[in-house]
Amino acid sequence: QIGGTLSTNAGGVRYVRYGSLRGNVLGVEAVLPDGTILDNLSTLRKDNTGYDIKQLMIGSEGTLGVITKAAILTPRLASSVHATMLGLESFEMVLKALNSARSELVDIISAIEFLDSATMKLSLRYLDGTQAPMESDFPFYMLIETSGSNEQHDREKLESFLFKAIDVGIVSDGVLAQDRTQASSLWRLREGAAEALSKHGYTYKYDVSIPCDQMYSLVEAMRERLGASSDFDPGSDCTNVVGYGHLGDGNLHLNVTTKEFDEEVFARIEPFIFERVRDMRGSISAEHGVGRAKAEYLHMSKSEEIISMMRTIKATLDPNGILNPYKVLI
């Protein structure tokens, strides 16, 4: 599983603190298509001698080689972890809260997530044991996590951020987890979104990366295109569009739900969504790779010159095309 995770350069919720998986790999061993064992299993933090060959394997989705061993830099587990859920009236306020958190919590912040009201309603409806984090409903929510080594210092810092954000009108309400059990409950509302969506109906899932200030405009554009209401009703069979994701690194999870698969709806989603992402100079796949589903749209994230170079590398290492054919490059 670790080799597969590396080959897709899988992302996660704490990118804002620890960076990408790619950036934390020190070395790999991989088997090439002709059986050659590529020994690049270094544990050095610094090695500036020539091409960084391991990076060819990471994120190549198994098209260039099979990763069999890896040396990964692992951070120490934080002894002080806190979480807060915020309620906000607009995405503009979400962006202001993001900037404030980056400034005031810079040394301890480990995750910054957002979800819209539709996502929250889905989670509350379909996830067992969940409850609304605040008495009132809000158009947007943010989940902020801090990780450090000084319990009192970290908690006071997060409390100060929350109270100040409410005082200046950026945040309408907020709740601070009192212990790790409460923090897990808050995280369940965000991390369980995909599960909740799957229980609601057929889901068309998109994982894109775009500038933070444009993230929700893509959700709104999709709603307009599909005639979906922003007033989400979890009990209806209407087409719904929801958005949530990793606000700290501009990774949006845009999901469209229908009662069952609808070819007409699908045709209105693609390639529209990829064209909009291209126009925003974003990436059509932030953390889930290209695979077979997005291969025909690769040119919307990569230039003709880059794709040509990718084909050259593939032809050099795998001239017979035996590794994961029809994936990434077509």
C-alpha cells in the first residue's frame, strides 16, 4: 500500500503543515519494466548530485516502475493537538479567516479545512453519531487544527484567534474542542463527507486544485450550469452540487449528486469543469492522480511540450508499454 500511495503521490488534510508526500520521500527502490532494480534508496536529507530519479517514480501511477522500498521522512507526533470549528456567513469571510489563521497561528497550524452548508447537512443526515457543532446553521464552516508541544500555549493561542475573529466580525460563531474526543467528532463531519455523499445517491466526484480565492466560484458555476439550488435539501432527489476541501492548499472537492447515474448530467459536467479549471490555471487532479478517467483531459493541466517530454520518458523506460497501459498518457 505504501508503494501505491507513493506512485499516486497521495495527498491529505495536513499538507499545509507537512507538505506533500513527494517532499517527504528521501529515497526509493523500484523495479523497471525490463526487470532492472533501481536502487535509489537514500536516507540523506541533502543530495544534489544530478537528476532526482526517485521523483520520476513518485506520482507516475505505476506507468514507469513498481516501487518496492521507500525511505520516508516522518515527523514526530505532536503532543498538543487542538481543533476548532467556525461558522461563517460568506466565502469572503472564509478567505479572511484563512489569512488571519495563517498569520496568527503560523507556528502551530496543521490543517485548514472548509465545507459548505450542503456538505454539513449531508454529514449530519447520514453519519451515525454526529451532531451539529453549533446551535445556528451557517453557509460555510471551517475546521482548523493546531499541532504543537505546549498544551497551554497552543490552546491559549487558538482561543485568542477565535475570540478575535468573532470580535472583528470575520467569524459568526465557533466551538473549540475540549478534548481529543470532541476534536474527532468535529473531524468526522469533514472527513465523513465522502461517505455521506455515497449514501445520498450517485456521486460525480472531482478533485481539483485552483487558487483559494476562486475555489467556491467553481461550485457556484456548476450549480448555475446544472440548475441546482444552493438551498440544499438532503431529503430531495434533485441534482445537488456541494463543495468542501483543503483550504490551506487550494484543493477543492466538488461533488454533484443525483438519484442515479444520469448521462445528460454527466455530459454537462465534463468537460466543462476541466475547462473552467484550465481557465483558472489550476490542476484537474490535485491529489488523486490522472488514471484512465482524466487521461484525455491531461492537456488542460499540462502543456504540449510537457506531455511530449512525458511520452519520451515513458517510451525510454517502458518501450513495450507493459506497465499500467492506458493510464495517464493515451
